[in-house]
Amino acid sequence: MSHAERAAAARAPRPLEVALLASVFVVAACGLVYELAAGALASYVLGDSVLQFSTIIGTYLFAMGVGSWLSRFFERQLPAHFLRIELLVALVGGSMPAVLFIANAWQPGAFRLLLYGLVLLVGVLVGLEIPLVMRILKRNIALRELVSQVLTFDYLGALAVSVAFPLLLVPQLGLIRTGLLFGVMNAAVAVWALWLFRDELRRFAAHAVACGLVLATLLAGLAGAQTITTLAEDRFYQAPIIVAESSPWQRIVVTQGRSGLRLYLNGNLQFAEADEYRYHEALVHPVMAAHGAPRKVAVLGGGDGMAVREVLRYPGVESITLVELDPNMTRLFAQHPSLARLNGGALASPKVKLVNTDAFKWLEESREHFDVVIVDFPDPTNFSVGKLYTNSFYALLGERLSAGGYAAVQTTSPLLARRSFWTVVATIESTGLVATPYHAHVPSFGEWGFVVASRRPWHQPEALPGDLRYLTLTTLPQLFDFPRDMTRVPAEVNRLSNQVLVTTYEREWGKVHQP
């Protein structure tokens, strides 16, 4: 063998190095999955996804720093320590989503403490992993190459998971299965380490038994993940679940109780069959009837088809464009027999055009004009939804209204979230539109608010569809009369640059839910 060939052979990675670098890839992927799962669960349960993800990431990175610092105290038997830490990460990190789901169902008051306790523990353990791998690899790789190679595989693992988590893992597997699957991958790294370092490990049999027990526990959890999810959600929702799906945007749950069907998005009630007609009649008919002859209508949000059902009561309507971000919503409420029954098969109407995209983006790109626009978004619990309540959004909305057009906007409770309600009114007015606020009593939600946005003042309609269950020409004016405890209060304009509505909403509804 020539000198060049011997040098190339010396530089070629050994099987041990390749195995450990591959382990770095898996370790990084698993660590990021646990972090993302914790952030997603926190945003589902505690609301305000930006705040929750920020605090989870900050806590996790701090804990990783603590783990890296603690690694200095591991001096001997590094392969054995690495193996044990992998098993702990696999068991704690992999089971974390399941444990948090169960805690939220049975002990909701302990959720926050348990969440951050587990994030700290997993972060410390993950922080120990990479330094130990680097010290094991340092036996055979020069420091300059060692750092670059380890960091390369670490970042590649993080990249792979950051793309797969929202697009593939959560929609297809759900949070519990995703956590357990990556726990199994962490345990597989431990088994790999067991084989690689079989000649160095003391008490090989004990380590092998530990690997087997952890793998068996995680695989059993993986096999029973659906049962765990069902038990936790049945307990949380206090009613049998007939639909439970995860999408890249939200967790969709429909329950069937004595009072009928109820829809929850990320744990928040969206409608109850017993009284949804009050909400949807109040949302749709004050603007549809006041317009007089609406032909082109857009519904933003409202993927359940209930608002579309009310719009279809007007025979003169020629087209309805339904803009709903989540295609799972429109699919469920178009195809599921019980859900399609609620909206009267509205989504199957030939007048309805479905557009599954972000409403803000759609308004920016659309050049159509509409006689009526119904805005039926969830409450502004986080900044991604809060942008749909900003002056930028309402300015775009105004551009899509015809000269005599009206828009109706659902606007949270003027009683329980009074400043939030009037913030929306002030925001609409800041764009030059006329804002006409009103409210309706919906037993499942309490007193609920709406706003008419238009270029001309709203006026009392002369007629309403005859088959309504709630509204009449006599009772309609009462919706526009505000009692003293709901009258206007000073409020800021909600802008993309400040999103004051999200923090105001969180503060007001937080007081409502305090014991």
C-alpha cells in the first residue's frame, strides 16, 4: 500500500465513528421533537402559542446548558453513562406527551408545574448527550474535525424534525404517538451503544435488561397510544368523542352528549348543537338582510359550514366563497354524516366554492368584491389568529367589500372580555370603516359580541327569512342596545406590530377562569 493510500485509509471514518455520528443525528432529532411536543401541548392547553413556545424553548435551552455543564463531572465509564442517559431520555421524553395529556385530563391544576418540570429534566438529559458523545469520539478524531462533524449531524437532525413535525408527524401520528416513536428511537440508540461498547461495559447483563425494559415500555405505550388518547380526552371533554383528528394547525374534537354535538378546536369550545343557531343567526342575518339583495358572499373561517347554511337561506345568493385554512375541517363537515346534518349539507351546495388557505393571504391576493363577508374566526388566543383581528386585516377586508357591502365579524364577549371587544371595534374604525357593534346571548358562551363593518351605516332590515329560530324583526334591534356593563371603554388599535388584542384577551379571559 502506498503512502497516499495509507493516509486515505487513516482518514476514512471507522464504523464506530459512523455509528456515533449517526447517533448524534438521532439524538438531535429526538431532542427537538420533545421540545416541539411540549410547546404544542402548552399552546393547546394554556393558549398564546408564541408565549408558550418562547418559554418552553427558553427553559429547554437553559436546561441543556445545565446538562452540558454537568457533563464535566462524568469522567470514567463514558459509554455506560451515555447508554443510561439515552434510556432516561427515551423513557422521560418519549412518554412526556402522554403524561401531560393524562395530567391535563385528571389534574389540570398540576399541568403547568409538570410541564416545566419535565421540560427541565429532558433538557438536562439532552444537554448531557452531545458532550459525552464528543468525548467518546475524541479518542479517534482530531478536535477540529470532531466539532464540525458532531455539529453538522446535530443540525441536520434538528432540520429533519423541524420540517417533519408539523407536516407529517403530528397530522399522521398525533403528539402521543410521535413522542413514543422518538422515545423508541432514543432507546434504539442505547441498544446500539450497548452493542458497540460491549467490551467496555461493566455489568453488561444489567444494561441489556434496562434496554429491554425501556423498549418494551415504550412499544407497549405506542401500541396503546390510541387508548391513552381516548381515555384522556374522554375525561377532559366529559362526553363520548365521535371525531378526533390532528392537523398541522389544530386538534379537532367533536363530542356527542345529551345536549347534542359539540366542536372543540385545541380544547376550546367552538359551538354546541343545542344553541349554535343563536350564534350563527346573529352572525349572518343582520348583514344579509340589511343588504337587501346580496349575490356574492364570502365566509372567512367557518369551516363547519354553519354560517354557509344561514347564507343559503337567501335564494338570491349566486355564489359563496368559503375560505378555511384547515382542509380537515371542511372535509369533516362535508363528509361526516352527523356533522353534515348540522349544516344541512351546505358545503355540498353548487353555489359554494371552497378555498383552503390563510384568509389574510387570500385577501391580499384576491381582486373580487363581495356584497357580504362573514368573518367567523376563533377568538384571538394567539398571535397567529390575532393577525386576523388587526387593522391591516380589516383594511384588506374593506377593499373586498362592494360599495354598499357589509361585513359581520365575530368579536368575543363584550361582558367577560369587554376591553377586547371594544379593541376590535376601535381597530375596525381605524381603517375608515363604520363599525356597528351588537351582541347576542348564546347559553353555551354567555353574552357574545359581533361587529358590522361597512362604508355606509347599518340600518334595520325590513324582512328576515321566515324559518329562523332566534331572530325576529322585533327582537333584532335589541341586539344593538348595550347595557351599562357592556358599554364602550377606551381601547387601543390592534396592529400587526403590537398585537395588543392577544395580551388583552389573555388577561381578561384568564381572570374569568381563575378559581
